[in-house]
Amino acid sequence: YEGATPDQRRSLDSDRPLIINELSLSKIENKLSAQQGSSTLNLGDAFIGDEGCGIVAQFLKDNLGVHSVELRGNNITGEGLRVIASALRGQTFVRNLSLEWNNLGNNLKPLAEALAYNESVQTLDIRNNRIGPEGAGYIADLIETNKSLTKIDLRWNDIGASGARSLLSALRKPHTIQAVEVSGNKIPEDLLQQLEQILKGESLNKSRYGSPRSISKSMERTASRDFSDDIHLKLEAQIMATARSESKVNELELLLDQEARRSNEMRNDLLGELENEKAKRAMAEEAVMIQKEESFKREMDDRRVIQDLETKLSRANNEKGILNQELENLQEQFQKLQNSTMERYRSYDEKLSQQDRLYKQLEETSRNSLDRTKKEHLQEVFEINRDFTNKLEDAEESIRNLRTAREALENENKTLRGQIAQLKSNHQEALTEQDFKIREEETTKFNTTLKGLETRMRSIEESRENLNKRNQDLQREIMQNDKRASEQTIALETTINQLREERAELQRQLAKANATIESLRGEIYMLNTNLDRSKTENEELNETLNERKEAHMKQLETLLQEQTNDRKQSENTKENLTSQIHDLEMDLMKTSKDRDRILNEYNYLSENLKQKTVALIQETVLAHLRKLEAES
């Protein structure tokens, strides 16, 4: 690259990949981490661009032991240079800075300002950066202000004559520069010579053609010597020009050989990449076929699973219908049973209400009859007391005994009523026709007892003498009534127990019916949940199947797109390589033609120079001989 012209370098530079995406920032960080602790930072041809300059600047700030920085061929512009220059401000230990083959242009002001007071940088390489006269002005300012730079390489730029003059004006002032390379910058020869003389320490006031000679005594010798010196100087200038042209031709040949080698290497690399891409394409096609087979197998498996789920769903639906029918039948039976129980409860309630009414009527009639009998007995007793006080006392005692017996019977009736009320409150559903019968029996018994009492009272009225006998009869009857009452209570208890058992059985039947209903409801709920699960599973399977299909289709599309893109890229690279090879062949032909032309011109000029020198030497010798003859 060092021997190429700016146009050739720019044409080659335009073919380079200039985007930081080809080498990601992570790779740059990996390279920097690999060079951690080294005195040299080498990122040549790493294509870091302006995006990677921030990472490089931070690395230089963190690692002060770096002495040499190589950033050749990284497509760095003025923005990236500003970031790197910020790391070089002040005290650093960087001695060598190479920014060759970038795209700096005239944006050298940040670098000049950063290196103005830097005392460590000694060499600066900014070759082939499209630097113009404005950029050369910034370099001139750097030469004037910096006190450590010894070498600046500005080859293959476009500083021109005005840029060379600004460099000359800076080099005339005090500086530390020992070498400035400016070849390939379209600078005139006189300015190049002046730069060389300044750098060699020669004075510009001396003559360009050598030091002045001493004046001889004879005018003839000085004239002849001056003439021969002029001829020799012209010959030397011609030889220098031919040598420069030969050096340029050699440089072009070297550049051509390098580019030919590079083109061959690139061609081989591209052919290798093409083979790799073909292999990758074959592997990708195989992978696509495998994925197609796998997707087909998965689709078949999914279809089988869906069919199984559909069969299970149909079975579940059939079972659900059967269970729904059974549930409806059970609900109908339960409704019928509930209706029958409600009717029985209603009949029991009606019977109980009738018994209550009859019982109340009987109580009222018995009370009225008792009141009447009491009044009658009191009147009779009052009349009898007049005549038979002693007998009346006995009668009163017997009456008292009867009253106590009556109160005991009434208490027993009250207890029975309380028991009946409790049984009614606790077991209203179980009180049936038995209560009605019991109450009828009680009323009949009460009526019989009342009738007995009435007969007894009448017997007492008829014959007071038989009171003792009647009292005994009454006591016997009371004992019989007690026995009957006890028997009746036992019968009531048995009937109550039977009603309780019947109620317990009804409750058991209801509990069983409720349990069956709950179990059926649970089974129905489980079936509904299973159906919902099967539906959700079916939907999820369908969604997963569709997602897999879409994913496989997307993968196939991406693979096909990548293959087409790779094919297009390979074709484009192939076309670019063919165009580059064609351009290189054209350049080679041009250079060979230029070389032949330059060689012909050189031969022609050398022949003319020889002829002219011979003729001049002959003419001078003849003139000198003629002068000598004339003088003699």
C-alpha cells in the first residue's frame, strides 16, 4: 500500500468494507482485552470506524503503559479522530501514533490541539488520508507548538503547493522535526528541494546549483569550467529525473505485484467462501428437509392426538347425556317424594288443627259442666249441711279427696298436654292420625269420667249413706284411670317412637337422595370440567400446531431468504472481483505501456544526451584549440 498512488488507494479503499457491523464492538473489546498489559496497541485493518473510537480512547486512558498505537485502515473520520485526540491530551506515554489509510481529510484540528502540549508522541503517521492544504496548515501549527515530534509521514495526500509552503514556513521556525515525508502530494520540485535542504540544515541562501567557485586569474579557464559545470549539472539533473522515474516505475510494479497477489488471495478466499456457502447451503437444505419431515411427523402426531381427544370428547358427551337423563329421573323422583311428603305434612297439620279445635270445645264443655255441677253440689251440700253436718263433713272430705283426684287428673292432663305440645313442636311432621285418636280417647275418657262423676254426685244426692261405698268405687275407678292413663302414655310413647322412626327413615331417604343428587352434581361438574379441559387442551393443541406451522414456515422462509441473499452476495462479490480483476489488468496494461514508453523516452534521451555531450565536448575542444592557436 505504501507505493500506491492516491487514486489507486482510494479505489481500493472504496472496495473495502467500511461498516462497523462486520466486526462488532464485542470483537473489538475482545481484541483490546487480549492486548491488555502490552506496550503496543495493534488494531490495524480492524474496521472499528468512528463507533469503536470511544472504546479505544477509554482503553488508552485506562492503560498508560501503551507506547505504540497502530490504527491503520479503520475508516476513521474527523468524529472518531476527535474522540481519540481527547485521550492524547496532557500527559501520556504514547510515542508512536499511526493513522494510515483512514478518512481524516482536513479534520486535523482536534489532533493538532491535543498534541500541541503533548511531550510523548515522537512519530505521527497520517499517510493516505485525503489531507488537503487546510489540513497541512493544522500540521504546520502542530510543528510550531509541539516539542517532542521528530517524524511526520504525510505521503500520498493532496496538500499541494500551498500546503508545502505552510510546512516550509513552520519549519523555518524553531522545531524538533527531523524528517517529513511528503512524496505523492503533487508538490513542485523546488518546494521539495527546499524542504529537504531545511531538514538537512542547509541554508536557503546558498545556490541551488552548488557553492560559488573561486575566480581564476585567467578568464578563459573560468569560462570553460563554468560551461563544463553547467553541462555536468544538466546531466546530473537528467540522471536524477530518470532515476526518479525508474523508482516510480519500480514502486508501481511493486504495487501491481502486491495488488495481483492480494487479488489472487481475495479470489482464493472468495472461492473458499463460495465452497463453504455451497456446503452450508447443502447442509441448510438437509436441515430444511429434516425439519419438514419432523414437522410432518409432528402434524401426524398432533392429528392423532386430536382424533383421540375428539373420541374422548364424544364419549364424555355421551356419558354426560346419560348422566343428565339419570339426574332428571332422580330429580323427578325427588320432586314426587317431596310432593308426597308435603301432602302428608299438610294432612297431618289439618288433622292436628281439627284435634286442637275438638279438644278446645271439649275443654269448654267440661268446664261449663264442672261449673254447673259445682254450683249444684254446693247448693245441695249447703242444704244437707243444715240437716246432716257430720255427714256433710264426711262428704266434704270425700269431695276434697275427689277434688284432689280431679286436680291430679287435671295435672296429668296438663302434663299430657305439655308433652303433646312438645311433641307437636318438635315433631309436627310426625303427628298424624294417632294424635287425633289419642285426643278422641282422652275426650271420651274425660266425658266418661265426667259422666261417672255426675252419676256419682247423683248417687251421693240420692243416698248419702253410700258415700263411703262410692268413695271406694271412685278410688277404684281412679286407679283404673291411672292404669289407663299410664297405658295411654305408653301407647303414645310407642306411637311417637314409631313416628320418630318413620321420620328418621324419611330423613335418611332424603339424605340418600340429597347425597345421590350431590354425587350426580359432582360427577356432572367433573364431566363439565373434563369437557372444558378437553376443549382447552384441544384449543391449545390447535394453537401449538398453528404456531409450530407458522414457526416452521417462517424458518423455511428465513432459510430461503438467507440462501437467496447469500447467493446474491456471492454473485455480487464475484462480479466485484471480476470487475476488480479487469481494472487491475487494465492498470497493469497501462503501467506496462507507461513503462515501455518511459524506457523508450529514457533510451531516446540518453542517446540524445550522449550525442549532445559528445558534440559539445568536441565543439569546446575545437574552440579551445582555436583560441590556443589564435593566441599563439
